[in-house]
Amino acid sequence: MPIGPSILQDRYRSRGTAFSLEERAKLGIVGRLPAAVEPLAEQAARAYAQLQDQPSDLHKYIYLDRVPNENQVLYYKLLGDRIAELLAVVYDPTVDDTVQQWSTDFRDSRAVYLSVDRPEDVRASFESPGLGTIVSGARHVTDNMLLAVAEAVAGQVDVSRPGASLLPPVANLRASSATVAVAVAVARAAAHDGVPREPGPGRPGRHVAAGPSHRRRGGTAMSHDVPPAPAMRDVPIGVRASGSRKEFDSMGTVEVPADRYWGAQTQRSLTHFSIGGDRMPKQVHHAYGYVKKAAALVNAAAGRLPEWKKQAIVRAAEEAVAGELDEHFPLFDWQTGSGTQSKTNVNEVLADRASQVLGGTLGTQKPVAPNDDVNMGQSSNDSFPTTMHIASVQEIDDHLLPQLRELTAAIEAKADEWAEVVKIGRTHLEDAVPLTVGQEWSGYAAQLRACIKEIEHSREGLLALALGGTAVGTRLNALEGFSRDVAARIATLTGKPFVTAENKFMALGSLDQMVRAHAALRGLAVALMKIANDMRWLASGPRTGFAELLLPQNEPGSSIMPGKVNPTQCEAIVMIAIQVLGNDSAVSFAGSQGNFELNEMRPVIIDNFLHSARILADGMEKFRVHSVSGTRLNRGRIAQFVSGSLMLVTALSPVIGYQNAAHIAESALANGQTLREAALASGHVDEKTFDSVIDPLSMVGQGVSGA
């Protein structure tokens, strides 16, 4: 049984299963599941209420059939509590009911299946209607029974729609495109003369079956118009070919390199948008792998995609996630603002790879097509922002936040180590009153802790996914519930708590969540710049600067000045911060450019976001390892500054008054005296009072919270 964070990878034990706060802490999953804790009994009660809302026994069966795929624990709880009531629903309805009420198998198929006495008669009748059929031997099947099939099918059709076809929904039988008239004609043609007339459906022992081909009563199954499912082959990644091959799209045929999986639209993009050297980040393609795998799983579960196609697409998508197809994603950032060409690049590559493992020929879009199969139920407009969020969350979780937390911990360790070392503070670049080095560094750590909170907060907005909105937010061409189901799949696949966006029109029409998330990166860049600048100033020297800090000497600093060593890690952090601030300007301006139902500035936003996140993460790692962790104090120099500071006179102000204290400091500076010498010479304070008041350690306060 999985434990700890790995439990999130177990779809039966993670999704929908409630954990107490103590369990979440023990398993290390705090913040990685929805906050609400719902006991299993409440989940079961809610599921039972949803079950009761289903309009028929068949719909109840379909509902229950999906529950174990989402949460096996909940399924057995629900079934166990009401075994007598639900047992009859769990198992397939009777054959006759299946025919009349559109069984799950029938719903999941992409063709109509009939079982009759004399298969050859039925087979001969299916030359033109365009319905795939599978026929097998059965006992006695009458014309009334076959007509009942037609009537049941016709009952599923919305006759008010032009060209009405089989439902529900039409997409489940898109391949057949059968109208009501065709369905009835097929059944009548199959009802051949000479079969003994018997009562219609509802009697036991009759076999008019809707669903996949099965052996029935010793009969041999035969097929017509439904080719056998191709078998997956163990084909290594790659196309061993040279020269070019022809690929096509709706606009015509295009020559593409023969050793690449991409198709016509990718090649067109390479021709039209070879601009600069900025390529779409590979993290986007890896995230698209999750999207395509999740969509294939959901579409297959709904009966829209055959199992064999699903398996091939899933295999190709997993290869994309693993980075094994990276060389087949060549497109530039500067392309259509919706990201359509990169999305199409992914569709083409996964379709050709899936076709390859199924024994297909590249360039034919068979047996797997990029648009009809890989892209089923999706649009660039909803899938590209979904991949943006997935890639961004992964970059934040897997690289940025871990490095930020480690840097913060390293700085906190230095603050603890130097908690009692008194130094002179500086404001306006001028001497100020004392504090400890530990207090100064605790401020750096607190800045970074605040950045962690802001990044985590902005990350929450990225967990809402646009997928399911399709073109403009209305879910056209996607199944009902697709957005919810596919978000749940993505959450399971990635181990991140993704959910479907509540408002798809916001999710498509704006990129506000990305803008906010990058603003949090900008805040981190600002904090890092301050810390790095402080460190390099405090390390300036070694003879004529502050020289309070001794940074690690990693490499020679000059090609002409021997022995010179520079604060290079600090300089790198400053440059990274400058770049992130520039990226933020691009991201925020691009985020303002959404028009009507779509923001068309997506590639520039995701490229800048991932660039900022990655250089910040990498920069913080190098800064921690090669600078912060090895930094030491020049205690002699620090003590020298403390003893020579004139601002210690601030402690005398409550004793002798502000004006008198100010004159002592002015006199000391003008005459080159120490503060003690000037104070005693002023006559406003005696030696005993001065020594008791001017104690640097007593001036630093307690802790970090101030008065």
C-alpha cells in the first residue's frame, strides 16, 4: 500500500478519499489535496443521492460503473451499505432491456451490433447503410424483436434536429452517422422471412444483443464494416527514413522531413514563423502529454474512443511527458497567439507515433488522426492555457519552491549563527545605530519567507484548468462532464490538485492567473536583488571597502589584475532579477491584450514565466551553494566599525538631550576624536555615565520584532 506523498499517485486511494488534518500531516500531503475533510459516510450519502437522481436504471448502471474508476473505496462503501438494492443495478441489464434501453456496451461502441439466427442474411443486408455490424449465431430471433431494436434506437434520437442521428450523445456513434430512417431500414432488412414469429422483447432466452461481438451459444462471430482492432507493437521511438514524405491538412499536401513525426501544420509553422531563436519551452510539450493522455482516457471511458486507439495515444503521450519526443517539437515562440501551432504540433506527433506503434503508415493519419482522435473534445483555446498552468505549477513545485526553501533555510542558519555579533547598521548608506548580524540576516530570511507565501498563494489560481471550455467557453464538441473528468485525471496523473475552472469564459478570455503568478516571481526577484546587493556591498574590499563579509573565492576575478576576486554569484543574482523584472513587464502587458473571448498572447507569457521560474531556481541554487553557505564574517573589521561609530551617541540623547548629543557627534567628526573623547570633553557627561550608556550590545534590542 502506498504511503506518504506516493499515495497521491494511487487513483483509488487519493481522489475523493478524506484525510484528517493529522493524517495529512503524517502522510506529507498538507496543501496537496482540497482543504475540506468529508467523512466516507458523507461521501457515500452524497453519491447515493446523485445515483437516485439518475432518470433510469440504465443511467444508474452507467453512474455506478464510473464510480470505481474514480474512487474504489467509495464504490464498495456505497455498494456494501445497500447491497440488496444496488446489486441488480451493478450487473448488466438483461439482454432485452439492453436492446431497448441502450446498454453501456451499446453506448460505448461506435457501431450498431445485432445477433440473429442466420448471419449471412443480415450480412448481405448491410452493403450500403454505413453501419458497422457484428453478427453471431443465436436461437430464435423474430422480426418483431429486430423492429424493437430499431424502435429503441429511434427513441434515442432528437428528431427536432436536422439530420438527427443516434444519441446519446451523437458523438458516441459519430462513425456511423446513422439517421432514424437508416436504423429502421437496417432492422427491417435483417428481419428475413421464414423465422417463426414469437412474442417480442421481454421474454427470457432470446438474444438480440447490442454491444461488442461475443460468442453466443456456440455461434461464430463475424464482422462486417468493422475492421479488427490493430495490435500495438513494440516499436522504438524514431523514424528510420531519409529525405521527405508527404503530409496533409485541410489546405493540402506538404513535404516534411521523413525522419520526424510532425505533420503538415507543423511544417507550415516552421516556414511562416522561423523568427529568432526562441523555441516553445519543452515543459509545455511535456504538460501537453498529460493533457492528451487524460483526454484519451476520458474519451475512451465515455465510448468516444476505441480502447486500442486510447492505448496507443496514451503510450505516445507518456513518451511526450518523459521528454522522449522532444526533438519532434521544433516550433518557435513567435507564432499564433493562441498557441494553436504548438498544440497542433503535439497532435501530429502523437498521432503519427500512435499510428506507428499500431502498424500504420506515417502521412496517412491512419489509424490515429491528429484532429479526430488526439484532439477529440479539445481546442487550442482551452488546452493551451491548461498546459500553461500545468507546466507552471510543475516548475514552481519541482524547482522554484524547493530551491527557495533551501536558500531561505541557509540564510536562517547564518542568522542563528551570527545572532550575538553586534555590527553597525546603515541607513541612507550612512552610519546608523547597532544591530546584530543575525538580525540583519533574519530580515533577509523573512523577505524570502514572505515570497514563499505569495508564490504559494498565486499558485492556487493556476490549479484551475480551462480544458472543457473548447473554443469560446461553451464546451462545444466536448462531452458533458468532460472538463470535470479530465481535470480529475490530470490531477491523478501529475499528483497535483488540479480542478476544472469554475468560469471557462474567464479561463479562456484572460490570463490573469498567469499574470498574478509572475507578479509573485517579480516579488522574489526584488527580494533577491536586495539580498545580493547587500552581500556584495558588505563584502567590498578587501582593503578599501566595508569588508565585513568574506565571500567564497570561487574563481579569479580579472584577466589583468592579479589576485582580484569578485562577488560573481551576487552579480549573477542581480542580473537574474533584472531579467525577471523585464519578463514581468512583458507578461503583464501581454496579459492586458485579451480581446473578447480569447487572450491571444499566450506563447510570450508562458515562455517568460517558465524562463523566470527556471533562472530564479537555478540562480538560487548556485547562490546558496557557492556563496551563502560559504560566507564568513570579518569579525575584526565589524568590531572596528562598531568602536568607531559616532551614531552610538543616539543612546545618550535621552540622558543629555538631542541637541547636546548632536553637538558631541559633530565635534568628534570635526576634530578626529572618538565619541568617548568628544563626549567627555563636552562636559555634558562623565566617564561613568558614558560607559554605562554607550554599550552596543544593549542597543540591539531583543529578537526581531522591535519595541
